[in-house]
Amino acid sequence: MVDNAHDDLTEEQLERMAEKLLAGWKPASALTGLDAQELRMAQRLLGRSNSERLATTGRTERFRYRRPNHIIEYYQAGWGWQVDLLENGRRQTFKAELNDEQLRIVLSAIRAKGVPVRRFETEGEKLDRLERERRLEANPTTFKERPKSARFDMLYDVMDIRP
């Protein structure tokens, strides 16, 4: 019986009823209704943190864009070098499994854009460094003396001083 009542309504009547029902409805955020590709585009344009804030900001609140703080960190992973992007402290993989040459190309391109790049010290590298420092402290004869420069040798001869 309900189906017969639905058949009696024309398309125009259904559209008008839908407009009346949805007249006061507004989407929860500016990102509501976007497909996956459009969401990725929004993340690339605004930055991940801004797009997440925009998705949770309601229509009544004002959204204020905050410039994201980007830092690139790279480290030696199991199958090569890995480059991570830190956006406002949140880590996401940027490039993975790079060889030395690919890493050099990627980092030079990133540095050219003015993004700070730093090497991340993994736990294994940290343990190796601490072990090396401990060995050097235990046996100070392993320190190498710096070779003297010719310029300072001439200066010392002229001034008649010795270090």
C-alpha cells in the first residue's frame, strides 16, 4: 500500500519535498561529501593536520589555517634509506627503500625547497655510538692528533710561540 502512494507522486513533487526536508541541513564540515581522491588533494593543499582539523570543525566554528611545520628526517632502515616527513610533530613516510644515490637526489631536492633536513639516529646507531665513545674513554691513546696546518706553523714561527 505504501508503494502505491509513492507511485502517485510525480518527480517534481518528490524534489520539492526533498528540498523542504533538507532546507535547514548543512554538511558537518567542508570536507563532507568529498571522494577519496579529493580528500587526498585537500591533504596535499592544506597539509594533513589542517585537513584533519577542517574535517572536525563544524559549520558554526571558524576554521583558521595554520602553516604546518615540516621537518624531514632520514635514517637507515632494513632495506635501504627511509625518509619521513614530520608535519607538526606527526610522522608519515615520505620515501622508502632508497639507495645512497636516490637518497642524495631526494634530500638535495628537499633542501632546495628550504625544508629542514636532519638525520634520525636509530636505536642501533645510538648503541653503536655509545659503545664507540665508551671504548675511546677507556683507551685514550686511540685518539688521533690533528695534523698541524702550514699556515699556523708559519704563524708560530713568526710570533715565536709554541702551542
